[in-house]
Amino acid sequence: MKKGPNMFVDWLIFVLLLSVTACYAKNPSRWSPGTNSQGINSSPPVQLRRVDNDHVVMDNGLLNVTLSTPTGFVTAIQFNGMYNVLEYRNKESKRGYWDVVWSKPGSRANIFDVLPGTQYKVIAEDENRIEVSFIKTWNSSSLDNEIPLNIDKRFIMLRGSPGFYSYAIFEHFEGLPAVNIAESRMAFQLQQDWFHYMALSDARQKFMPSPWDRAAGKVLDYPEAVLLKNSADSSISDNRVSGWVSTKKSVGFWVIIPSDEFRAGGPVKQDLTSHVGPTTLAPFLTGHYAGNGLTLTLQDGEPWKKVFGPVFIYLNSGKPNNDPRTLWDDAKKQMLIETKSWPYDFPLSQDFPHANQRGTMSGRLLVRDRYISRVLINASSAHVGLAPPGEAGSWQRDTRGYQFWNQTDLEGNFMIRGVRPGTYNLYGWVPGFIGDYKCALPVNMSAGDDIQLGDIEYNPPSNGFTIWEIGIPDRTAAEFFVPNPRKTLMTYLSSSSSDRFRQYGLWDRYTDLYPKEDLVYTVGASNYSKDWFFAHVTRDLGNKTYVPTTWRIVFNLPKVVPTRNYTLQLALASATAARLQSLGTMSRDFLSKSSSYSILTIIHVMLTTFHQCYPKGWINDQNAKRPHFDTRLIGKDNSIARHGIHGLYWLYSFNVPGYQLHKGTNTIFLRQAFGSSPFFGVMYDYIRLEAP
């Protein structure tokens, strides 16, 4: 009997809370972080309430967020009359959470850790802001399956904000054992009954299947790919905002990543941000579209600290039965507000510097290529960025530090704002030119610095005038021929023709188009947008048997300089279990071990010409055991299987002795020497033959 009145009071408070939340959520005003507009001041003050021994609630009248204490899981989000937008049937650690995938050095066993905190702290609490902390501390008595890091998870709610922020500080220091970190992210699993519409970009959004649909489907070439009765699919995103819409409730749930500075792999790194579940992610460190090269490896006692985030969890609502794209359009506008507000001025961790504690760099990038122009060329639309010191291009494999990027204007001018104090190298690459730029001198940035470089020059790799070229040097294979998928596997996620590659099973289409004879590309007659398959893959003989394929480039030389070297520039947009190396011969030691590389794709690049004195002799025919040059192991980005059009970038320059070429018809063989999988292979970015 004693429980009755208490239950009634709890019910009454809940109804009143939902009424207030719904009132503010129906027409949320546009909101900017850190502003004190009249609209913000008229909003209810934020409140932090402890509802029981294990939970606290952050509430600002627009929404309220329940956090478990001291573990720091997001267990409930109430918004617009919805008691919980998260999947309440999941256990609390699988609703809204940070997670990592890590391993011990020398071990192949990965450990999945949702990073439960052991200490709860209130960092700030007033009418305009709440910031709370959930700390996980490692010590020698910690369990064997706990990652050896100190982790501080933070959550922030601001007055008048239609969402909340989260960031985390990861730290490894003296005394902590070595660790390999393969993945770090924040995840939210939404209500399965309500959220069915996924949006990743203007062109990529649709109603998605439920987990039950997937469970009833037929598994295809890998477990994530399922043939559904209603022919739906899951997908990826490379955008700053992604999320889901409940059309029944007219509510959108969005993850907005306002900056790339804390994400591993640089500004064009693709990643998985949403999948059937419905699940939405904020990825910070993953090997997707990159492979093991983006695993963070920390040695015993090695000092390292990094702040991931803050990211913004944004909720919006509309009128019942509205087009879900209206909520997407609103989320995009909020994303622009967040990016313009970066770096935020409200996080209170000393490890997150505000704008006045950062610096700026500006300059102008020009290209010097004497084989194209006698004057300097404006590096238009080039990517220019500051990243940890390393070799040219090392930024795309960096996992430890911060990166700051921007694009140049039509004249090559650039400005990089909000740079954390530290030592960096200046990197870049220019569309239309191969290779990577790196400034020879390091950059030492301090708080308040305004470094003006003036004009700087990039000298792209080039040893002579172009004889012929295939493709566009833009670090993707998007310009090449992408076939339609088989009709039974067609998906309709994207409405853009530029997303043709985002279809399942395109690797099998090579076998359909070239069942017996491999691709032959004739310079001057073929068109790379129609005649060059976007991925160099194996051929399927049936019964899961995959064999090597050999592509040919046929070209004519009106004359040859036999005493000089020609140059073959070969740029790759992606590589999965491939090897590429400029060698005159293949070592016997390697040949004797070739059977152990059955899981690899090894590209043999062979030059063959018709010899003047021996009409039927080939300097190196396509069956030669010792090709002109071959590859060593590169690439595990798996872009072919994951419907990507690029992964990590690779560039090789091969010397071609003139005496191996012939006046008249010549052929270059590009051979994959091993099969065993439909996903092993490469995507070419650009190929060019240069004169001496």
C-alpha cells in the first residue's frame, strides 16, 4: 500500500516532464553553441537530478538524458513525448556508450570494452551548463580484460540546446603495459520499433530493414551482407552528420562531428557511421577502408594522451507524417552551426584548448611542373593540412596526434584555423597531380600564433613528358567503369549516379563481363570511363574458386630511345592484400614461399614487346616467372568488399629501360598472381607512361 502514492507521484512527474519536453520540442529554434540570445535566456535552466543511487538526469526542458553512475552509460533520452529514443530492451551498457576494440601485443584475440567508469564527478552545474565526468582508472590490480588506459568520459548539456555533447580523454603513461587499439567510437542503439529511416547524405537515405528482416535473410559472401526479401541494404557515410528518423514520431536522431582534428586517418578517411539496428556511430579510430595501418600501438610506459570530440548528439522533430528529408535538412543546418562554432568554448577539460589558446596558419600553394607549364600553376582545390611529423603522406596512417585541414581556393590560397599548440609538418595534395606535398621545415605552433607562409611550391613526381595516361589523379577510382549490379542484388540507397559503386557484388560483375579473356585497354582507342573496370579483381570459376587475372595495356610508340629510361607512374586508390615493388627479378626465396601467400593478391607488372630480330620472342611475356617488377605486401583496406571507391593512397614510379620497348606496338601486363578471394585486388587511381 505504501508504494501506491509514490508510484502516482512518479507517474505525475513523468507526465508533466513529457508535457514540458513536448512543448519545447515541437518547434525548436535554431541554436548556436555558447550564445546568450534572448531565445536561449527564455529557455528553462538546465538541471542535474539524481533519480536513484545508480542514475542521474540532465534536463534542459527540450530533452532529458539519463546517465548511469558511476559507469557513464546513456541509458535513456526523453524527447518530444518519447519516453526513450534508445532501445530500452537492451541492457544499459548497450544503449548509448563509448567503446574500444583492443588487444595485447602478440595476441590475435581482440577485446571489446564499453569502458565502464568507476568514479562520477560533477565538473560544472549552473543554470546554463552541466558538465559531468565518468572516470575509469587502470592500475596493476585491474582485470586482465580491461584496457590499460585512464579514460575520462564527459557529457555536457547547455541551456536551450536541442541535444547534448560528449567527449573523452584517453591517456597512457609510465607504468602502463603495452596495448594495441584497433577501434574507438561512440555508439547509440535506437528504438527498433520506431527508427527505420536512415540518412547519410542528400543522395543516400532510405527506409531500412529491421534486425528481424536481416535475421531472416540469406547471408552472402560475408556475414554483414544479407539478401533480404525486400531487397534493402545497409551503408556507409563520409559526412559530418548522419542519423535516423522515426517517421511515426516525426523525430530525428543525429550524430554531428564538427571537426576532423581528433579522427585518425586524415580528412578523406571513410568510415561506417550507421547500420541496421538501428545504430548510429561517431567513429574516431577504425581500420575501415584502411586496415591494420590505422591500429594505434602503444609500448610499455609510452606517454600518450588524446581528446576525442566533443561530438554533438542532436534531436529534432517535425509535424506528423512529414517528409523525413525535412528533418535531414534541419540537421544539416545544425551541422553547419556546429562546425562554425569549432573549437567550442564551453568544454572545461584543460586538455581541450579553446580558440584563444590555438593558432592559425595561412599561405598559398603553387605547383611547379615544367613538363606541363613554364609558369607556376595555382594549386586549386588542394587539400592542405597540419599533422604530426613524418614522411610525405604519413598523415593518412596517423593515429596518435591531431590533424588540421582545409582546402585552397582557385588561386591556391589557404588558411588553417584552430590549431592546437604543438609541432607539425605541413602536408598536402593537389587534384590533377600525383604524389604528396610536404614542407621541409617543421611547424611549431603556439597559442595565439598567426603564421603566414607566403607562397610555397609543390614539385609533383615527373621525369618526362607524358606519352599516355589512364584515369584522373584524384586518389579515387570513381572515373573508371562501374557496372550495374546483378538485378537480384540491386539496392536503392543512393539517388546519385556518382554513388554507383555503393552496390553489393560488383566484384562478381568482372567475371560476368570477362568470363574467359581479361581486360585489354588500347591507348588511343579505349575510353577509361567505359573500358577500364573500377577494380582489378580475381575471376570466379564457381564453387568459391578464384583465379588470377591479367590486364593488358596496349600502346604504340613511333620511336624509342633504347639508351634512356622511361618511367611508369602507377598510383593506387586502394589495395587489399596486394604487393607492389619495382624489381627486375623475383627472388628465388620469394618464389619458394609463394604457396604460403595464397591469401594475398600479388600484382606482377610485366613489360612485353615484339623483338626486332626474333619475331616470336618476348622480352617478358605474360607467363614469365621473373617479371620486370612485382609487389610486396601492401594494403588491407577492404574497400572492394565494403563498397568503397578508395582506401589508402599508394604511388610507385618504375623505371622502364628503353631497350625493353619497341618501335610500334607494346604491351604492359598487370597481373594478379594469386586468387583465393573475390575481395583481394587493387583500385587504380592513375597510370602514366613518361618519356625519358
